[in-house]
Amino acid sequence: MKKITILLVGLVLSINAFSQKLVKTYWDYRKTKIQSEYYTDAYGTKNGAYKGYSEYGGILLQGSYKDDAPIGKWTENYLDGKLHFIKIYTSPGYTNFDVNDGKIISYYEDGKTIKYERNFKNHELDGDVKEYSEKGTLIKEGKYVNGVFERTGESKRIYDEEQEKLKQKQKEQDEATAKKNAEEYKNIIPEADKAFVAKDYNKALQLYKSASDLMGNEKYPKDKISELLETYHANSKFFSEYIKVQYDSLVDDFKKTKSDFKLKSVKGVYTDTYASYEKKPKEASYNCNCLEPWNESYEETALKCFELNKEFYEPFQRALTESYFKYDKALTNEEKKVKSSSSSFNFENENNRFYTYDKNTFLANLKEAKSNYELGKSVKFLFNKATDNKAKIATLNDQNKKKTLLKKYLVVYEDLIVKYNMYPGLTETITLITTINNISDKVIAYYSQDTKELEKKLKDAETTDQIKTILLGQ
């Protein structure tokens, strides 16, 4: 009895599962315009015939479902009822009516002329493909094999002819381009060489690059480019190393001479009243102590301190400081020019960044400022030598009295020192202090010689220039 009951229940379930129900949908809520009609089983799964209608009653879509998927032959129409697609599903398709395995035939809007025929396998184009013009002429024919399209028949012949024509046309264009490039190359190379000789290296580089682009097989422009790049890279290394060394040298120089730049107040006398007064260094700003300007955080502040208090400095300090700032400014200006000439150049997949500024121009622009700085540093040494020589002459005179020689020497010395203390400028100061030392060296030598005739001449000398001429033996 139990077995019979189970069989009956199974039979009922099978009947329910395979029993079909007609389902209709409508365009309007009054259900006067049918939208679609199809069959479902007891579980609501589409199985069987399907028709889809336009809002105006014409059939848009017609075919069969199996388990909610299109199967077999389907037709799709334009809105006016003319045939648009025939789709043949040899295996269940997709809900959006894509064909997985099967064929699609598409029609132009007249519903009669085939537009194309395509076959599918595993949702990919496979097998024969045909395309037609609106007049029904076959315009493309071939097949897909493993996803690759191969033309066949008349379509292949026409296509091959067209490709041959295109190839010939491209060949002619390439030959014309090659001829044009050769002419341009001939014109560019002399210009590039001219720029190279004139040391306009950036222009030369661009021209050689253009020539190389035009005639890639030519070795000459590539060799010139390599030569220029080598020069640029060498220059770039030179600039970076030279500028760093010079800046470091400036810093070291002033570290060594900091003690020479401490300022103290100056005692003076008002000439009109002969009353004494104390003159203190001016400060550059509220947070600046100009007593020791070289301890300032910013060079600009140190320079301002110096400019405000020049009268407090010895000539050798002024010579060193002014030449220092001029050289520092020249270095800064040249460094800017170097950096502004920075350029990059892509050649044979190598990105080159370098400076195009000419090294000789760079050195020439620094030459005077650097030379003056070296002179500025020498003033203190020359001055110390002058004072040492003066002391040495005094000692020699104690041992070997030459009153006239000493007296006349001191006249010249004091005259030149007064001019030196007025600091007429770096070049003039160097000339003055060098003259003092030249005269001192001569006088020192005279103390080991018979100077009777020399002193007679000195006695008759009335002006400083006359004395200088005699002492120097001119």
C-alpha cells in the first residue's frame, strides 16, 4: 500500500511539472493590446512557443523556449513587421537572445535582402561568414577558424587586389618621403655643422637630431650627437663640481677670517666743538647684531651690515668683503645661467639631461670676479708685510743710522698709508700697498749698502713723487 502511495505522488508531481500554462502580457492596463504570449510549466519556467507583439499588434519576436532559454529557429522583425533577424539556436541561447551555438541571418530594412550571415560556436564567430550590400551583392566572404578570419572566394580576390594597390601606393609614398627626407637631410647637416663650429651646441644638437630622424641609417648625425652629449655631460659634471668647490672655498675663507670682522664703537671728535663722541655700528634690522655680521643667518643681512658700516672696517676688510660679495654674486648669476640651460634629449631610448651652457663662457664671465677675489684676499697679507717691513727698517736704522733715508722713507710711507686708509678701491689699494712694499724692500736693501750719494739726492727731493722715484732707483 505504501509503494502505491509513493507512485501516485510521483505521478501527480510529474503531471504538474509538465503541464503548460499560457501566459499573456499586455501593453495597457485594460489588457486590450497584447505584448507577449508564451507557455510556462507549473514552476513558471518558459517552455514552448513564444510570440512578442508591437504596441500596434504586429509580431516582433517569435520562437520557442526551453527552460527559459531560446532554442531552435527564431525570427525578429522591424517595427513595421518586416523581417530583421533569423536566429537559429542549436543549443540554448541567452536571455538577451545572443546566440551561443548556431546561426544569425540579418536583413536590411526591406526585410528581403540579406545583410550578413554569421555562424557561432561557444558564443564566438566560427565557420562561414557572408556580408551583402543593400543591392544583394556579396561584398565580404570568408570563415572563422579558431577565432581568426580568413577571406574566401571573390571577396578574397577583391580584397587581395585592394591590398596590393594599397601596398603599391604606400611604396610610392615611402619613396617620395625618402626622397624628400634626403633633400631635407642635405640642407640640415650644413646648418648643424655651422652651429657646432659656432658653439651653439643646443641648436646643433636639435639639428643633428632632426637629421637623424630623417635618415635613421646615417651614422654621421648619430656620431655628432654622441660627441655633443659627451661634451654636455662633461660640462654638467664640471659645473656642479666647480660651483660647489668655489662656494665651499668662500665659506671656508670667511670662517678663517671671522675674527677680523668684529666691530667696536669708534671714538671721534666733533671738529666744530672738539668734543668727543662715540660712534656705534648701525644695525641692519631689529634682529641683527652688526657687531659680528658674519654670524648672521642670512648672507643678505651680513651684506647689509657691511654696507651700513663701511667706515668701521679696515681697508683690507673692505677689499676682502667687497670682492667676496662680487664673486659670490657672479657665481650665483652664472649658476642661474647654467640651470636655465638645463635640457633633456631622448636619443635611442636613453633620456639625457644636461646643461647646454658653454664652459668657456662660464669661466670667462667668472674670471674677473674670481681674480679680484684673490686680490681681495691678498690685501691683508700685503698690508701685514708693509707693517712688518716698516718695523724691520726701524730696527735696521737702530743698528746703522741712515737718518735721511729713514726720514724720506717715512714721508712716502705715511703718504701712501693715508691714501690706503681712504680705500680708493680694490685695484688702487693693491697698487698702493704693492708700491709701499716695493719701496720698503728697496730701503731694506739700502741698509747693507753705501747710500751717501743716494741720501744726497734724497735731501734735495721735495715732493713725495720725487722721493719715490729716487728710492725705487728709477
